[in-house]
Amino acid sequence: MPDVGGFREAVVDLAAITTNVRALRELLGTEHFIAVVKANGYGHGAVQVAGAALAGGADWLGVATVDEALELREAGIDAPVVAWLHDPDESFDAAVAAGVSIGVSTIQQLRAVAAAAWRVARQASVQFKLDTGLSRNGLPRADWDEAFALADELERAGALHTAGIFTHLSNATLQDDVDCLDLFDDGLAGARAAGLTPELVHAAASAAALRQPDARYNCVRVGLALYGLAPSQRAADARALGLRPAMTVRGRVAHVKRVPVGTPVSYDYTYRTERDTTLALVPLGYGDGIPRAASNRGTVWIGGAVHRIAGRVAMDQFVVDVGDTDVAIGDQVVLFGDGAEGYPTAEDWAEASGTINWEIVTRVAGRTTRRYV
Ligand SMILES: *Cc1c(COP(=O)(O)O)cnc(C)c1O
């Protein structure tokens, strides 16, 4: 029996993540490498991805929230980890006690981390997140000097250590990012002038790390690329860098029927067959993270060829018009995976649904079983 896989599953190739990190470390050449495993490792499983990334040479892990960092600790992962997006009521006690480095975006957070350090009797690690253009999280320029001076005071008192300073870029244009980096350099100089000695200086996520060597400093914060996906939204670009997509989403054909020309398909009858044809039912839908926006546009691999979705993607299922391809109930269907193997890619699905590959893999959830190979 060939391996046709499960009813609906995301197969995650952890060896691909390890080799991707190894390839990226070599290519980027920075002293430090933060593997970003937020949002459950972009849908791949945070704990498993963290282990695979560390095996490939990542020396730090990055997550959005303290809860995500603590989940890694609870799983026995004791590598350095930084978390940078916080609940306004976050006490930071558990994070400081667990040795999680705290990304600081407000002066109030800096005070809260110091208070936590005193309570749990452990020196806290902080990393300043500077807003240099994105206007999202991060300390605004006007607060930098005050924050650095306060951090110096708290360092002298023994409450904390400034382990890093970082910013996040827009990837709008190269010039926009250069402007942000110029401002970041001012911030870095200000921090040093205030007496801080951050070991980690980082600005680049996947896109800037790959296209802008100036943004690498001594550390990069890479998410997307370690999962084998290209920030350019061209799967071939990832392949050219030696990266391999780690996630394959697949299922098994749940129903097959031969229908005459003119047969309407799925909700709202947005598709009608243009000839006598075979319809195959795929048991994944938006309840599993498959975008409804890919209705009539997304493609899947069945029976050795790529076929298009016919009609609306529903909550649990969608239909594929496979023409005269010989397809049977129980056959394997691959929604996306490694394009080098002939499968549609996360980039293809992103294009079909008007989004980006980051979202395609991260939203795979719900009833989909995650299987590791
Ligand atoms: C998500 C995130 C990253 C990783 O971004 P990729 O584009 O997936 O590499 C890096 N830094 C910050 C602050 C992030 O929020």
C-alpha cells in the first residue's frame, strides 16, 4: 500500500526546518540567529519547530507573547527566548522567573519588568524595540532617551540587563528600510551613550535579512524563510536559496462522482461543469484554515496532476473538477507542499486567495492533524 496519508493533515518535515536554518545561517553569516516560532511556529508546531531550528544552529527563539515563551519552557526548551508583544496587565513575574528576555515597547513595560525582577529575585533581561517607521509596536522616538536613562539606572540597581536592541522594518522600498535603519543607528548610539551594552542588535526579519545585508547587524530574526518559504512570494526564490517548504497539507478524496455538462457545484452555484466530467470531494474547508477566497481559483494535486477548485470552498470541504483523470475515493490529495515535487505551493494558494504565504501556512488549524516526519 502506498502512503496515502490521513483524512486531513499537515505533514511537517522537521529535517527541512533544520537544513533551512543551517543554510540561512551560512548565507547570512550573523553571530546570532533568532528563529521566530510565534503563532504556533507559523502553524507548524512551536515546540517541534524550536527543537528543529536549534538543531540547525539557531541560538535564540523569538515569539510574540510571554505565554508562547512559557509554552516553550514548559516543553523543556531552555534556549534563550525573547517575547515582544504584551498584555497590558502582564506582570512579567513568570517570564522573568523563566529567564525569558522581554521586548520592551513602552516605559511602563520597562518599569513592570523591573518590578517583576525584584519580586522574583532574578535579574531580568530586556531588549528595546524601537519604532523606526512601522508605527506598530515599539518605543516612539520621543521616548528613547528617557527609556535608555531609566534602563541604565535599573541596570545599576541590579534589576535588569539590556541584552538587545531591535527594530522591525516595513519592506516597503529599500530606501524606506534604509531610512529606518538610519534612525535605528541613532537609537543604538543613544543606548550606548546612556551606558547600555546590548549584545544583540537586530532589525531584519526574513525579507530584509535576505535582500539587505546592512540590516543584519549581528543578529537576524527569521521566521518565514526557516519554514522554507520566500518573502518574495515566489517559491522558486526559496528553492534557489536551498530552502525547502516544511509543510505539506493533504487529505484523502472523500467522494467522487461522474456528472454531465452543465452540472452546478457547491454553494451559490458559482461553477458549472463545461463538459461531462468527474468531481472529487476534498474534506478540508475554512474550518481547517483553507481560505474561502480561493474558491474557483486554488489548485490541488490529485492523481499526478494539478486541478482547480470548482465552486465555493465551504467550512468542511470543497470540490475539484478533475476532468477525465482516474480518481477514486480514498486517493491522496495534496493542497500544497513542495513545488519541486509537482505540488501547488503555499505561494500559489496565497496568489489564489489574495494573501501572502505567511498567512496560508499559519492559518492551517482546526481539525487538521499535524504529523511530523
Ligand atoms: C513575525 C516577526 C518576525 C519574523 O518575520 P518573518 O517575515 O516571518 O521572517 C520578526 N520580527 C518580528 C518583530 C516579528 O513580529
